[in-house]
Amino acid sequence: MKKLRVGDPVIVIAGKHKGKVSTIQSFAEGDKVYVKGVNEVKRAKKGEWFITKTLPLHASNIMYYVEKDSKGSRVGIAIDAKGKKSRVLKTSGATIW
């Protein structure tokens, strides 16, 4: 089970975009993650002038963002008595769906 999923709110914890809060768009090969509105660059494209392109970040540079606490939290996996897995916040113990 992945600890982070598409659509999860995240905060960037390292790099030039440190402190930005956004959501996960998609995952790239390896440990790379595309985050909406973060790490965008302009590239010149023939016939289209300039285009804005989002580049991936390494997964170690982002953290799940908890809005009510206004800070990041690590995510763990908990298994209940029936054997069902769920994602749990390490700071508060709350379950994420």
C-alpha cells in the first residue's frame, strides 16, 4: 500500500519551493512525484512560443499536509483486527481515506 496517493495535500519540505502547499497530480517512474503548481518551468517550443511545464520532485522532498494543524505529518500503515490496512497520520493517529 502506498503511503501517498494522487490528490493528497502535500507540503514541500526541501528545495527552492520549500513551504508551498499543493496536491499530488501524478507519479513518475521511480520515486518521483508531480505536484500541481510546484517546480514549473518555461520551455521554448517551436511554433507554440513558450509553454509551462511541470517537472517532478523526489518523494523524499514532500510530506502529507494536515490543514487543521497547518503542518506536515508522516504517514504510516495500520492493520485492524480484520486484517484491513489503512493509512494513519503519525502526529495525531487520525485515519486518512
